[in-house]
Amino acid sequence: MLPAVLGLSGLTLTEAERGLIRGGDPAGFILFGRNVGGKAQLRALTDSLREASGRADLPILVDQEGGRVARLRPPEWPAFPAPWRFAELYAKAPISAIEAARVNAEAMAVTLAEMGINVDCTPLLDVRREGAHDVIGDRALGAEPMQVAALGRAVIDGLEAGGVLGVVKHMPGHGRAAADSHEELPVVEASEDELAVDLAPFRSLAGAPMGMVAHLLYPAWDPDRPASASTTIISEVIRGEVGFDGLLLSDDIGMGALSGLAAARAEAVVAAGCDLALHCSGAAEDNEAIAGALGTISPEAAARLERALARIAGRVPARGYGELAAKRDALLAYA
């Protein structure tokens, strides 16, 4: 198995993509708006991925956070509230906010599982900071670590109740960034003591099944390499201080924060300690280059992947979208 999660080019698998699956066996795939046409099309695409790979539990990922980050959108799919809505409710009624976040995530999972998607790249555990770049903004669950952790745990629990795994991101914390890592490499000039605040939600959810590492430079820990390509940050901070032992993905290696060719970027994040390199563009030449550059997934990474998928094995949603959404909306009405 290839230690990579790759993007696809369109609404159906190309022959080149089928060949890549047969020859390279990527660990999983991630879907974007270009891959989403309608319900029948999307389910056919995820079914074809599993058929081609021969893995019924093949990880198929999507970014469905709610608010401005949603790959499945109306009118085919319901709109989900931005995460900050739950932070606003938490300020008035914490218990209600936690329950609202949980049932919203379960409702989201029901819609994703119906389409054959079993991994959602949420929740964000980034602590929101005044004056930081708005790339996080209303995607955050709060500006206080304990609150972020409580709501984040509710999201993970809700997703799993609906048969979908969550991915905590962006380790070790994107909330202070003054730049958008999609466009350039942000430098977080904060001390280790200050960064302990950013780590707190991740430490509280160290048992999460999957996590994603940010492309940010933290000179207090490593002045030379972004977190995703830093052995020091991954081994000493994320695996060590945070205690995270779930499956660790890089953020999208196609982002502007990194430099170099796709294959070299993939090699760098895997060598640094990411279990899987994430590449989202769906460009055939990049996918082929990554498949040629990376070896086989490590035994440790394979075991983490197996443990994560076991958490949702055989899980069948107990409630429908309508019931869950109605409960969420009633709770959010108090915000």
C-alpha cells in the first residue's frame, strides 16, 4: 500500500487512475467539488474506487466542515452551519452547544456515509486568535482551549455515531497564523510557553483516530522546517508532548506553503514522520510521480490505519438526517 491519499481528476475514474490503483494501491482518496455532481454520480464514484482497490473499507475523505468549507452543497445536499455557530452557543449554554455539535456531526456523517464517504477532515482544533489571518476564522470552534476540545470531542463522537471518522487538524495549531498556508508559508513567532495553549486541545483529544499536520513554521520548535516536514515537531511535539498515536496525515502538499516538486514534497513529509502524504490536485502527472517516489506504507502506519477504520467497522447510523438536524436547529436557536 502506498503511504498517500490522492485526489481524483473528475466525476468518474479515468483509465490512468484505475491503473494507479491497481499498480500503486494508494492508502486512500480525497474528494473535492470537481468530483461531486449528484447523488447517483457520487455514490457510483466511491463504489468504483472500492471495487478497483478491492478494499471495502478504503478511506475516502472529504472536507465537509460546514459553513464556507463544504464539498457537498445544496441543492443536492443540506447546508451545515459554520463551526463558530457552536462556539457562540457555548458562550451561553455549554452543554447545549456540545450536544448541538454532536448531533450536527452525526447528521453530517449520515449524509456522507450514504455517499460512501467514511472520513471527514474535521474538526479543527485550532484556537482562534484575534488579529490572525481569517483562513481559520469562523471555521474554529472557539478561542479558549477547553471549549475547543469539548466541542471537538463532540464532533468526533457524532461523526463516528454516523459511521464516519474525524480528522483533528491542524496540528500543532494554525490559529496564530498571520498568513494563509494555501498561499505561502506562515511563520508563527510564539514561545514554547505560548504554544502550549495551542497544543492543549490536541492533547485533550490525543486519542482521536486521525490527525492532520499543518504547513507552518514554528521557530520555537524548528527554525528550518514546517511542522509537516519536521521530524522534531512530529516526533517530539505531536507524538511526544501531545501524545497523539493516531494516523497522521500531512496537509495538502500541493499548497503554496511548500516548495519543490510533488514527489519531493511527499517524500519529505513521510520521511519526517507523517504516516500518509496528502495530495489533492488530482493531476495525473503528480499522482504518478508520488507513486513512483514513495515506498510501501510502514508497519506502524498500517497498524494505525487499521485501528482507525476499526472504530467505524459495521457502524450503521441509528437516526436519520431530519431528526438530527431538527434537534441541532432547536439547540442553536438559543444562541
